[in-house]
Amino acid sequence: MQGANLRCTVHVGMTDEKLPRLCDLSFSESQVNESEFCELCRRIGVSLLLNPGLEHDEQWAQARSLGYGNRANLVIFPYNTPAQTLTCLWADGIYDGIPWTPLFPRRRKR
């Protein structure tokens, strides 16, 4: 907005480096292999991003398979899920021939 003369104050509660991420989780008490789980999340993310109609290529999907920037953030807001959040948490589509319903669907831009 040109000429709005807005004065703003930004309050940062947590810097990007401190946001929780998939790689920060501790799996030591479980039977889950961390690298296998991360790879599964990556495969699911790629599959969801390559769904027909989205018209993206493999390289584009690989670069975003764990969320935009591949940051694998674990951040959800009440009004929406950031695109940097782990893709399999917010994207819908088809994985391994089965419809994928995300836990925290991301609202699309209009």
C-alpha cells in the first residue's frame, strides 16, 4: 500500500532457528528409526506435491518434500499451517495409491 504511513511494531516470540523441527525430535524411547521416519516423510511429501493438477516436477517437489525450504518445521497456527511445516502434515493428495488426508490442512491462497 503506497502512502499508507503505517507504523508497526513486530514482536518475535521465537526466532526461526528455535522453531521445533522434525529433526529435533527424540525417538530414543521408541522402536522408530529416526532416519527411516524422516525418509518416509520425505517420500510422502514428494508424492503429495507431485499429484496431478499441480504441474510440478520432481526437482521442485524434492526441494519442498519436508516443507518449503525442507525445514521440516513442526509449527501450526490456529488460522493456518505454514508452508514451511512438514509437508505430510498439511498437504492432501495421493500417497501409494491411497488418498492422504492431512492432520492440519493448509488453507489455499485465493
